[in-house]
Amino acid sequence: MYYSDHDVLELIARIEKPHESEVIELKEAKNDFSFKNLGKYFSALSNEAVLRGKQDAWLIFGMDNDKVACGTAYREGNPANLRSLKKEIADRANNHLTLREIHELRIDGKRVLAFQIPAATPGMPTAFNNAAWVREGESLGPLPIDKYEQIRQMRRPDWSALEIEEATFEDLDPKAVKKAVELFLSKHRRHSGAFADMDDRTILDMANLTRNGKITPTTLILLGRPESTRLLDGMSPRITWTLYASNGSVTSYEHFKPPFLLAIDQVLGKIRNEKYRFNANGASLFPFEADQYEPEIIRELLNNCIAHQDYSMQGRINVEEFEDHLVFLNEGSFIPETIENAMRPGFKPSYYRNPFLSEAMVQRDMIDTIAMGIPKVFQMQRKRYFPLPTYDLSDPTRVRVSVYGKTINESYSRLLYAKPDLPMDVVYLLDKVQKGEEITNEEAAELHRLKLIEGRYPHISITNALASKTGQEVSYTRSKGLNEEACKAFVIQMLSETGPAPRAKITALINDLLPSGLTDAQKAKKVSNLLAKMKKVDKTIDSDGTGKTARWHAL
């Protein structure tokens, strides 16, 4: 649950004698506090919270046992050092669990720190440095076997599947309901006859959007009217799109509330997806012109944010648009823990954060099965010769994904163009090299063996050895020119996308695609013959007017 500083101050004010309980610990910690002991308290309080059905526990520095503020200097004067505590704990706790939030407060003029500790995951006791702890009166002790088994036998409640008794179908957006039904029927079109006599409510139940005919948080997130979020027990699902200028200032933004099934297209429509032209093969013969961002990648990442968001943290899903990249940010730890895990064939996470919601999204082809989205977007970027998405997991309570709309290193793009069958794990390492990210000595040795990088570790770079070979192939192809069908495809694509065009514009488009040995007059004649064939034989284009004033358009 999200707590503001004001909420925490009120919580502290309500503490009664005895001032400490199994889920609240007060420590003076006037000057410092052992990180090892802090980790033990993190484990113990987390385990006590789940055993008592609490969402959170609290470790408070700067207060004595009489609840008098004495102040603490723990990691004072360096905000970054205090924030890094989250990652330090996550690195040593199982399941990458960490502090939900660190509240720096002032009570009676004294500095007080309140560490918000999440309850252990049901079925998985919280351990620190491979040891699980629990409160024993005023001290700590190893988690006893009976409590260990009690936690192990707990079943993680699926918040997204709870039935909301006070919600009705009047709380749903009719357009979203219609689209949800259409998507479900489309996915199961082979069995369309079985659904012919079913009403929308029955289909929503079959599609995991409702449960036993009852509205769930999943229903409201995907299909609910914007005002229906009042029924979500204080949680407020929201997607925020923000556009940044080159100097980092915000130039525009917009908030999107449920129904998220419709909001996804609305967010996609906000993103400026301009054409990007680049030469993956190092020559001007085959300039690739593509959208900066593949819409399917945007949808996949945004849908994954919706499916995996920790809604109990009451944060928003953010889509940040910069000049050359997009950033997707959602609340909650990264369930696979590492990208390497997510890329491993057959990987399955130990748990799902919102199983009912995720299954409902699978039923409408919004996401693949859990953990399949990452390999999918990696493959899509790789086929475009673009950098792979970057997953920033430095904050263990949030996932930040950056997607690039341009090339970073031409050698990387040319290498992918020349070697389309490279294994994805090798492409992933090359991507890290082009971004200046660290790889191990062993990984670098393997890339050296494959002759994909050059330089002495750690000062390595992607090799340019393929450039000369690629250049030779390009020179041969330039002399030969593209085949006729390829030239036709370019013409049709341009006329379809930009509308009618004069012959001069068409000639300029395919000039570099014609054999390099032809004179300008010969190229002009070849273009005339091509257009005549497309008009009279293929019947794919037509013209208004004649001669140089004619304007050509696609049929």
C-alpha cells in the first residue's frame, strides 16, 4: 500500500504502548546501524507481517522505546546513498524483495527514517543472506520450522481475481466490452458456433474478465469506466504519457484511466512515430526506411506494464517519449530477476503478480504467456537492425525499459545485416558492447572467438571487418541494380503512403535502385517502361494527365 509522509506521521502518532509489536520496530540508531542487522530486521518484520495478514511492517530509526524522537544520522547528507539501500537489500534478499519505500521525516525537529517493509510472499519466507528471521520478543531469532511451514503453505491471494460485490455491469464501458468480446471470439474463431447463443456477460466470464458473473479488479482495469476506479479500494490505475524536449523539459502530457483495453490505442496515437532512414549495409543502395518504433513493440511493452504492475503501490504506468527513444516504467519488482533468466529457453517465473489479469490479457492476445514478451521484443528490434530494449533494474521496486528509435552503432547494424542467423544470446552481448555496458572476460573471449569484436578486454568494440566484404557485395549489386519487382514495390508503397506523385518524384525514388552503369537518359526510359507496365499490364497504378504533367496514383 502507498503511504505519503503525512500517512506515516499519522501511523507513528497512533502507536500505543507497548510501542513495539511484531510488525513495528523502533530503533534510536543515532549515528549508524549495522547493515547486517538491518537485513535481519527486514527479514523478520517481513515474515511477521505475512503471518499476521498485514501488507507492510515498519522499521523506524530515530525514535526510542518511549516513542520520543531522538533523531538519526543514518546515511544522512547523501540522498543517493540512502536510496541505494533498496538495491543493497534486494541483492541479498531472496526473490529480490526489498523496501517498499524509505520515508525521511521530521518529528519535533528531529530526523526520523521510516522503512516500509513489504510482507513476505505467501509460500516464500523472506530470507536475508540465505537466512530467514523472525521476532522473538525484544530480539531476533531464526525462523522456526512451524512458522516456516505456515508461510510455505500459504497461498498467494490474487488481488486481480477478487469479486467486487458492489460493482455492476453499469460500471463498464460499453465500447470496451464490445471490443473485448470481439477479441475473444476472434481468438477462438474455430469454435465460433459454440458461442453463437451466448450473451456478452457469459463470454466475459469465459474470457477471465469476470468471475462467476461478478466484476473483478481485472474487469475494471481493462473494461471499467474511468470513474469505476473508486471501487478498487483506494487503488487508482493510470497510464501517463509525457513528451520531453531535447533539453529535458516537458512539452506535453496526458493521463489515461481505464478502460485500458481502449487506452492502449490512445497512448499509441500520442507517440510521434516518424520515418527513420539508415543504411544497415554501409551503402546508399539499400537505405532502410522504417518507422522509428514498431507499433507491435509499443503494444507489447505497454501491455506487459499493465499485466505486471504492482497496483498495491498505487503508482502509475509511465510512457516517456524523447527525441530518439521511448521509456516504459511500471511499479513492482522484475519477476524474472534478470534479463538472462527471461531469455533462457523454457523459463517460467516462480510466481505471477496478477494471474487473473494476465490470463484475461492472454485470452485477447494482448500478451503472450508470462516471460515471453521480452524475447519477442528483442527479436523484433533485432530484425530491424536496431538496438535491443534496455532493462534498467537498478531500482528493485520498479522496471524501466528503454526502446530506441534509431541506430547507435553502425557496425552493430551492419553485423546483424550480414549475419542474420546469430543466436540471440550473442546479439544480446553485442548490444551490451555497443552501449558500453560491461560484459565478463569470458563473454568477451567468446565474441573474440567468433570474430565479432576487436580490442583488448575491457576496451573492446564491435569489429569493422565485415564492412569491406559488405561493401564489395554492395558494389556488385549496384552495378546490377534491383530486380523489377522490387522497384515496383517501392513505387506502390510511396504512392499508397504519400498520394499521387509526378514522374520526377518517382524517378528520384528509384534512381539509386537502377543499374549504376546506365546514363540518365537510359534510367528515364527504364522508369517510363516500368510505369507503363504497371499501368497497362499489372493494373496496380494509373495516371491523371499525360507527359511530364501526369500524376501517378496507386489503385
